[in-house]
Amino acid sequence: MVVWQVDKQGRLVQILGWQGINREVDTADLLGRDIAVLKHDYPDFFALLSRAQKGQEFVAHGVFGSQSYQHSFTHLTNSDGQRVGFQCVSLNVTEDQRVYNRLAFTEQVIATAGEAVVILNRRHKILRVNQAFTRITGFSRQNLQKLTAKRSDKPGLVAHPDLFFFRTVLRALNENDRWTGEVVLRRRSGEQFSANVSLSTIRDAAGELTHYAMFFSDLSHIKRSQEELLYLATHDNLTNLPNRRLFLDRLEQGIQRAKRSKRQLALFYIDLDNFKMINDSLGHHFGDDLLRKVARRLLTAVRQSDTVARLAGDEFTVVAENINNLIEVRSIAEKILSCFEKSFESHTQQMEATASIGVAIYPNDGNDLEILMKQADVAMYKAKEAGRNGYYSLHDGENSRVSGRLFYPSELRLALRRDQMRLVYQPLFDIKQRRVVGCESLLRWNHHARGLIKPDDFMVISEKAGITGELGAWTLNEVCRQLRSWHLQGLDVGFASVNIEISQIKDPSYPELILDTLQQYKLDASCLMFEINESLVLDYLIQVTQFVRTLSRMGIRFSIDSFGSCGKNSNYLKELPVEALKLDQKLLMGVNNTRQHIDLIQALTGIGDILDKTVIAVGVERIRQEEVLAEIGCHFAQGYLYGKPMNADYFGKAYSQLAAKRPSRLN
């Protein structure tokens, strides 16, 4: 310690302890001299002396050489209380400063550490937390202290507090002064996270426990990275479905569970039909988008417990556990196929797709993974061979086709876009005058695998899926185009009949479409006759009557198809302006067997005569049938006796031969 006394004039009048600061300068050389004597060697201390000389009292810190001092300046007064100078007491605080600096450095390290730090006393009371702790957990020291003080029921820092866990940690600290492990902690928001926690004891010089220090780091990002890597290793990056690796693992686990529970398991192997054509024609970005959309539809079609996976390319699989019977297998297969009923939209473009599915059932088709996979693959190729857009089970055999439904809307839409629809024409013959008077246009689907398919096999699906409007528009345009072509060739084909469904009758825009098409091809309205099945007429009499009346006023003609098939009263015909009645072709099958069938045909023909309707017999194949029709007064017929349904070119040639005279109109 150094004591300095300075009089009112600024002279150094007493210096005690100076030798501890500077041994080269004797105190006697400084006494009586002005404080300016220190200015050159100790400018900072001189500045402090100058402040005190001006009457200030204060405490300041300075340096003499390598030592740190604390300077306290106070006034000196005489017995009368008058100020006669000032005094400075300089204390050496070098060691204290070092300790302070070390503490400040430690504080700064703790405060800025990336890891969370918590300091607790020996009674486990939290004394200090750093910024990283608050950033990671959302808790401040005050938050935690309040939870501890109130013994709140709200969960604290540890997500799952367990007495055994705490005892294990304390035992390790008592024995080793350290414990490290992974703990699930909780943020203030309630979110849980994994942390790598390290606990240490702090002891004094005597070895007595004084504090605990806890350090931990958030492992969430590491866990997420690990989970992401695991996900990428087990999932397809295009569809996010399980990939082959995860699929095989789940299939194997499913088989083991099925063995233990003695239940069945079904494996569905799905391969898209003609996927290469989509990629080649539209591009791989369209193909990839289609695969993503197929994946989403498959996930919504099957049960939540089922596994949907993408093996590679356009190959998908579904694993369904806890199967009870084949009915359930067929139901799942039908749901999978239903994913392809609607078209897929990609980049504002509609894409049609179908799939072939092979089914293998544990344990019927195999009792291990490899055999089951092989059987499903074989079954899938069977489905391809059977015409695609279906499923096949080796165990179920011919019953694989679900619900007798052979075709799906997606395939039907594709047929239109791929120009697979065809029209054939069957002559309508006047028995009395021996000439062709017109024809019926018949729709055929030229399937790529099954050949020509008749409307009976696909029109029900077309109606349910809302495709008939598109099919009908194509048919109407094709019939009118062909009629115009025949007329230009000099073949005056009187008319062509077109079959229509209830969806077209209900469509308010269909009459306008008919008139526009006739006008486009410069045809008279009488060139068309629309056929409506009697069952539709009876089921929708009001709508049909309104439709027929509207178009009849425009010159369009109508006939009732399959007349007499319903066995109902024919009074409805009195109010329905149709021109012709086409008998149900089944009526002619029994003409050679019983008189009853002939009497029925005669009765129906009589109804037509009474109501002034032309009656047309359908299904005439033998001369005897024609003779009976002539005898009972039915003069118009259609059937193989006069010609099978034929394409337009062949019909034109046949018409030239049969129509020796100008065709008459139906009357």
C-alpha cells in the first residue's frame, strides 16, 4: 500500500510505501516537489492527482509498472474543517484483478459456449444457466426455479422423470464425480428432444462437494440426419414409398407374423400397362409424374396397415396381412384396379393408365419370401396374357377377374384416344320388296389384346363413368361422315340407326349436337334413326318422351329397341312419337319350336299396326323365320340371313348388289 499526501499548493508533503513501487527514486527526492514531477514517468497517475487537486473525491484504478492498484482520493482538512489538500491511498490489487479476470473469462466462456451449461449448488438448486441453455430449451433460470419452488405438476426439464434414473445418476456422481448419457429432455414448448448430457461434481480445496455442473448438447439435428439417411436408404426418392429393401423386410416380417398367428397374407404385384409408351410419347417427366400419382392413389385405396412399395420402374407391390378368405383378396384387388378408373392429369394433360396385377397368397402359393415373390410375378404375367387391366391369382384361377367386370373406364378412355373404336353396319331388309332400306350402326371396340368387343361388355361401365357422351359424340360424327361418303359415291343409303343411352337423353346439349353434325355433313334429319331400349323407356318415360318429342319436331326419327322384352303394357306408345318397333331378337329363337312364340310376334306386330308403327324383326337367320314373318305381316327384318355386321366398305359393296331399286323409306 502507498499513501500520498498533497498540500493545497499541489506539493507532495508525505509519501509512505513508495519503495515498493520504485526503488530507483528515493522518497526524499519527491517530497516538497510539485505533483508534476510524476507527469513524465506516470502520466496516468498524474492525471488522477490533477483531478483530486481540483477538489474531486473518487476511486480509480491504475498501473504502476506491472502491478495494478486501486487509488482512493479523499480531502485533507485541518482542525477547523478547512480543506488543506488531499490524500491518495493506493492498494495493490494485482492478484485480485487476476482472479477477477479469470472469473470473467470463465463467465464469458460459459455464457458463449455452444453447449448448454447449468450450475447447481449441492442441494440441486439451479444457480446459473447460460444463453445456449435458454436457446435450446426455452427455459430461463427463473422459469426453472419457479417450477422447482412450486413443485408444479407441469413437466420440467427431464421429459420422463424416473426415480430409478435419478438414483443411478447420483450414485455415479458420488463414486466417479461424473456421469454421461443420452437423456430425453423437454423444451418449454413441450417438444421433446434427445440430448447428450454430462454431469460433474465441483469440490473445494478440502475436497468437499460444493456444486454440480451440467453440460448438454441438442442431438435433434443429428437424430434427424440419421432418420433422413435411414429414410433415404429405405424409401423411393420419386414416390416416397418404401423401396425394395424395406418392402422385402416388411414382407419377411409379415410372413413370420402370419406363421405365428396362422393367418393368411396376400402379396399384390402391380405392373403398369404400356408405361414405356407413355414415357416415349410424352416424356420422362410425364412418366415420373404418373408414377407419383399412382403411388398416392394406391395409398388411399388400401388399408392403413397394408404396405405399398415401389420396387423399380413402373412396378409396385402391396402387402396385405391378416387376410381371412379369397373374397377379401378379390376386394383388395378390385380397389387397386379402381385406382386406374379415372384419368391422371399432369401438366394440364390427361393421361390414361391401366395395370396388371399378380396375386400370391401365403401359405397357399408359398411359405417363404422367395417363392411368394416368384408366384406373384408369374401371376402378373398371366394377367398380362389375359388382356391386361386385371388381376390374376394362381390359387384363384379363372375367378381372378373381379365381379365379372372385364374393363375399366381408364382403358375405355384410352380406346378412344388410341383410335380403337370401330363402327360396323348391318342391313335392314324389306321382306316384301326384297331390298335393303337402311342399316343399323353398331359400335365395336377393337381391343389390342381381345379383338372386337361388343357394347354389352363395356357400355354399363361407360354409363357409370360418364364416358358415354364422348363415345356417343364420336359415333354420331362417324355415322354422319359415312352416310355423306356413301351419298357422294352414289349409294343412296336411306338411313342409319344409332343406339343411344339414358345419359345422352338427359344431356341437354345432345339435341344441338345432333343438328350441328347433320348440318356439318349436309344431311337431312331423316337420315338418322335413334334406337332406345324399351327398358330405358319404361324406367325414364318422362325424360324419354320429352327428348323424343323435341327431336321429332325437327324431323329426327326414333325406334324402340328390344320391344316386347319387358312384358309390360304398351300403352306408353300412344304418347311416344316413335316410328318403329324393333322386336327383341330372343322372340325369333323359338319360332320353329312352339306356336306360342309365333303368336306373341303376331300380337306385337298387331300392336304396331294399330299404333301405325313399323315393326322390325331382329335376329332373322333362317328362311323359315322370314316366311313366318311374312305370313303375320311383319315386313322388315334384320339378321344374318341378310348380312352380318360389316365394315363400311364391305357394306357399300353389298348395298350396291342388294339395292336393285331405290331404297324406300320406312312407312
